[in-house]
Amino acid sequence: MRLQVHEIRLTDHDVWRSAREAIPVQPGVLVELTAGGRSGFGEASAFMTDRYNSSLDALHAALRRVAPALRELPADDPEGAFSVLAPLLSGSPFALAALDVAAHDLAARLAAVPLWQKLGAQKPAALHSSYSIGLDEPAVMVRKLLERPGWPAYKVKLAAPGDLHILEALREHTDAPFFVDGNCGWEPAATRAALGAMAELGVTLLEQPFPRDMWTQARALKDISPIPVYADESITGPQDLHACAEAFHGVNLKLMKAGGITPALRMLRAAREAGLGTMLGCMPESSAGVSATAHLGPFVDHLDADSIALLAVDTGAGIVLDDEGGITLPDAPGTGFEPVFKGPAFTVRPTTAGEAGWDGEELSVHREGTALASVRIRRRPLPGQAPSDTFRQLDGPDGPAADAAGPEELVALIRGAVTRAVAEGADTVWLRTGHTGVRRACRTAGFRPLEDTPGRDGHGDIPGDDTPADDGDPSSLLVWKANRSA
């Protein structure tokens, strides 16, 4: 399978807030696996980066690490691919999930069937999602509900269990059940005191009120709660299922945290056997990830697949959420997701992605859909080295185009170019530049100056090389090597 990695930035209509954080902009990557003229897509968010090793740098490093294995894996066996990739990505669940989802999507597209059918499910009927109302001033939270009337359930973020006035204000406008999410921010005594009032206000599910390490308190709450309590942050993998069965009534799984579709299905089966209720939710993600999640709807009790309804900027089109939370799956193979590469969500992508005749060798960085700078990836050996398929030269960015891009945008472009080169078999990437901003971006991305390049004549020139001289600046020739940076 051939790997491509596109960087994305998502924004919501309103800044997303919970008891844990506020998210004005959510960066991430869209992973594309290609074989047989078809592409499958998966997504990884740079979200809770310390906990999930999911910064953009870490995601790229993880994808580069498995690029050699990916090139050898068949496209019709996603479970087999997972068995190879999982040990290599044991500390990178989001990268693993993006690849696993893309592999399942690709296999279903090659088989010309929708993903749910490839997974052995019955044709989904009457799928619905809850609608999430992020933490805000009560009047704003009411306004969010009024903008989405008629949904079957509302997931309400509360900073504290005593914030019953928010539930009371919302209850004036809907008879739908409330799922309340504490996002690990609640205190046990206050939670116990509020249970009765929450039940009277129509709360039918309480999600992760306590921090993950408070297992004793979670078990005690389960014993007395009239409301089913579901784990979220406490369930990160199969190893947590036994403890969750003792401390919770159900689990909310997310494909990114689980590591993809393959482990999520195994965990859902195990949860059923343990008598746990099941929910599938979303991280901050676009239609690429949510469309995959929705295809697993037949396997769960509840779907919380509304993140695309919150988005002001999306990566493309997939499932459709109607005005009452009803989910329509695309009548198409795989997840049915189709990217819009020229849209404002894509920050680093192939210059002519999706267009016939593209040779796959140029990337550009974009700001709100406008290209700023590009880099061409050429198969050229490092000066003084024998020709080899393991070398790539980056041509550009430079001049006014590089001046137009900001420091972070240049870093993103160089980072993406290295990942693209590695995905195509390179272990050494080099460029020559006198542009200060580009040189800084390269150093941030793991490049180092090659001080003693064979063939240097002492003036920055290399015999037989047609690249302009560097005026004696040894840092103008920069090299990234796989054994120096992941």
C-alpha cells in the first residue's frame, strides 16, 4: 500500500469547551492509503498530545517508522495489516488508528462494498447520534440547543455536578434525554449529592465524572447511581475492560483511542460479554473519521457522531446528519468519505491532489485554501554520493513564496515533504537553501548541516552540481537522515 499524509486544521462554529480544555483550532493529519487505483482514508487529531503521543511531529514520526512495512502489506487484509503495525506503533494509538481505518476503508472500496458490509454487520437502519453541547455560559448553551432542536439526545458538558441550573435551563426547551459528561473534572461527594436531581432532570447517562485513576471512587459511584455511568478516559484499550466492568455500567469507545476499527470491534465484543453498555464517540475530527465511526453503528447501543455538525471547516463529505440527528450512510463503497483537497481544511497537501496526471512529487502549504509555498521532491543523490533510490532532494521553497509562509507553515511543509519522501522509500532527504526562514524550518524538522560533504571545493561549490553556489555557507546544505530523526 502506498502512503500519503495530508495535514489539516479544523475549526468549529463555536470554540469547543469542556471541563478539561478549550479548543479554538484542531490540527491533525488525514492518512491516505492507495492500491489498485483506489484510496482509503483515516484521520488522527493532534489532541491531548502528551497523553496520546499525538503531536503533529509525533504523528509524522510514527507514520515514517512504519512506512517500509506498509509498502509490503496487501490491501485486502486490514486485520493482517493491523497485526504487523500494532507492535510497531504501541505508543502511538492515533497514528495506528488512522492507518487501520484507512486500511479497512481501502479494502472495502476494493471489494466494492460499504464498510459496514465488509465488517459483517446487518444493513444499518435508523442510526441516530446525540448532539454535544460544549461548556459555555448558560445562555450560549441554550442557544446551541435551540439551533439543533429535535435530536434524540443531548450530551451536555458540565464543569461541576452542582451546575444543575444549566440542565434546568436546557430542559425548558426539550424533552430529550440528557447525557452528561464530566470529562474527569468532578469531585465525588458533590457528584453523589447531585445524582437524584440529575435523574429528575432527565439525565439518562453520566460519562466519566472522575479522573481515570479514581477507580475506588468510580466503583462506589456505580453501586449507588440511579443513572448508568459510562467510562471514557478510563477505557484506553483491552487492558482496561476488566476494571471498567467493575467500576462502570458502560464504555464510550473512540476509534482513535482504541487504535482503529480492528481493536475497537474486539473491545466491543468483549464489553458485551462483560455486560457493559456500549457507545461509540468521536475525538475532534472531521467527516473522514466520523464516517468510519458511523459504519460501526450496528455494533453499539449509542452513537455520539456529531462532531461534523459542530464544524465550520471540514475535510470533505461522507455521512449526512439531518436536522434531527439521523445518520445517512453514503451509497458508496468503503466509508463513502470523499476529500475536498482544495478546501480550507487542508494545510499541507499535494499541489494538484485529485487531478489526473499528477506525478506525486510536489507538496504545497496552504492558508485558508490559498497556496503559499511548495516543495518538489526529486530523486537525486546527496552530492558526492552514488545514485540510490534512498535519496531525495527537496527543491524549494525559496524566494517570495517562502517569505509569504509563516515559520510554522514552513515547518509543516518541510515535515510533510520528509514524510512523503520516506513513504516512497527514502532514508536521506536533503536540500540546499540560503533562505533564513527555510533553514530554520529545516532545523526544526530535524535537518542538520552537512559540514564535510565529499567533493566540496571550499567555496560552497560541488563539481558537477548545477545548484547555485552557497557562498561558502556550510549550513546551506542540510540533510535529514532516518537514523538521526524518526
